Amino acid sequence: MPDLSRYFDHSATTPVAPEVLQAMQPFYAERFGNPSSLHQWGQEAEAAVEMARQRVASLLGCLPEEILFTSGATESNNLGLRGLARIKLRTEGKQHLLTTPVEHPSVLNTLRDLEAHEGFELELLPIDAYGRVSPDEVATRLRPETALVSIIYASNEIGSVNPIAEIGEVCRQASVPFHTDAVQAVNYLPMDVNALQVDMLPLSAHKFYGPKGIGILYHRNDLGLEAVQTGGGQERQLRAGTHNVPSIVGLAHALSLARERSEEHATKYRQWRDQIIAEILDRLTDVRLTGHPTARLPNHISFALRAVDSNALLAALDLAGFACSSGSACKAGMPEPSRVLQAIGLEPEWSLGALRITLGASNDEASIRDLIESLVEIVPRVRATSAQDQG
């Protein structure tokens, strides 16, 4: 088995915490009922789902009925963005969508699809060199016909954190619904939806030591939403399909642990993050930190390495026992330059050499030191091989 302490890809996914697995176990074989059934097995399962809903709501500072269970953030983003945009167009004639060029594909591609096929106009906000959005820019680009604004809380690729509460205030004052993809932020950043002034917020459990295939959409109660799939009447008739009871229970337990441990983990990972950044920038040439140097996720390190092939670098790291990524698990193995790195102005000779290191519960001081020393040895070797191949 690989050494788990050398797993540095926690933004892609996290292992299920033992406590979470234990909480889920009874709902596979003993308490297996369908929550839509009226008998005692079904009622017991329904009670577990509603208890999980209440638990999630209390952690996010919202009402239980404002939590919808989905298969993950991709579905949540599709449901929230499509469902709200369609209602805004149909009932108010609003067709303007405002977002950024550095959103997760499940946000950006959904909004592009609405523009291509359903009569919406998509506008991309300007970003700074760190991939961040200014609240003032949002304010100047809002229109009477703006249906919604969607801005990522923290970048999955470069780790930069946006001033979501300030942007939320701008949108709230203009009575424009505000959606933020908070998938990467949930472990470390404030998540009270009222303080953040957000109207929709998706999460995926597998990003915070819960199971894969389960997520939530927080959706403010007085905001209209249209279902995007047909079927039964589950989830207030907004998300049809039999509830995944074990995973819903696991999500709620994992979220509780994540929020409980947030400050402790953020402090520890921030120290390791800064250590890795400082040593790599000092000991390697032609390396840039991407994303904001301080307003970034505590566990997130991202570099651009000039004249380095990301895939070759990741393969070499894998042979040395380290799991890292080139920025996004959704585009792993693709030879094209990162869309996010292009958006912040990096040339192809830099953007093709993206490296993302994301820390988590499996790492320790020894693995941090081993990773640094391995990078110092591996990067020049991969760069030299790339130069020979091009020559």
C-alpha cells in the first residue's frame, strides 16, 4: 500500500474519516429502509435524513428546509444555477449572468450552456493577477436585468480566497441572488451563510473526509428554484431520487468534524504551507507561486514551473511515492494549458508546468520534509528531460 503520509492531493479528494465510516455503517444493512416508505424501516431512515439535515443547517447557520441533498457539488451547481436562472428569465425577464473566468467547470460550463442554448448573456468579471475579484467591479457590472452572480469562495487550482462577504453585501443591496462555490473553503474558512450574505452554496462531502457521491445545496428559502430533473417528490420536489441515507449521515458527521477542527487544522497547515513555499522558491529556479501569497487556503500551495511538463513531473513524483496534481482533478492528464493560469496571464511556457500541493490530515513533518527534498531533486531532472525531448 502507498504511504498515506505522502498523499498531497487533498483538494481532489480526502479519505473517509474513521468516525464518519462508523456513523454510516448501520445504514447499509441494519437500518436500510427507504425514507419514502411509510413502515418503520422507512420512518427510521427518514428520521436519520432529517436529523442530518438539521445538523448541516445548524453548522451553516440556516434553516433545515434550506438544505437540499444532492450527489455532489457538480449537481448542486447545476441545480442551483439552472433552476434559479430559468425562473428569473421566465418570471422577471432577467437574462444577464455574472461570473469569473476562474470558476470550477461545473459552474462555468453550466453558465455557458445557459448562454448557448437558453437565451442568457454571460459576462466574465475581470480578475487580478491572483485570480481574485473586487467587490467594486461586481457593483459596477450589475444591471437591472442581472439574474444572478456566481463567484468562487476559494480557487481549487490556485488557492486564492475571494472577499465573499463583501461581494455578498453588494449583491444583497442590489437584490441580486449570489451563489458561491464553497467546496474548497469548507474545511478552513467561515461558513455562516448569513454572515457571508450568500443565497446559494454547494458542498461535496468527499472534500472534507466524507464519502464520495453526496453533497448539499444551501438554497435560501425565499429564492425561487426550478427542478432540473423529473421524478419523485423528494427534496421538496427539487431533486428527485431515492435518498442515499448512509452517505447523507456520513456527510453530516464529516461536516461537523470539519467545522470543529477547522481552526486547529488551518493553523498547522498554514505553517507547513509557508515552509514549502519559502524553500521551493529559494532552492529552485524558474518557479513562481500562483495565487495570492497570503489570502489563500491554509493547506494550498500552487506553483508554475517554466519549461516543465506537468504530466512528466507528476509521474516522477508518483514514482517517488508522492501524490500531487497539476491544479484540478477535473482536468488531470490534459496537455492543454490551464484555463485558470491563462486567465491570470501566465504564458504557455509557465502554465504547462502547473503543480498543486494540498495538505491534509494524513501529512506530517517528515513527509513535508521528504516532499521538499524530492522536489528539489526531481524538478531539474524533469526540466532537463523536457528540454532534450523538445530539442
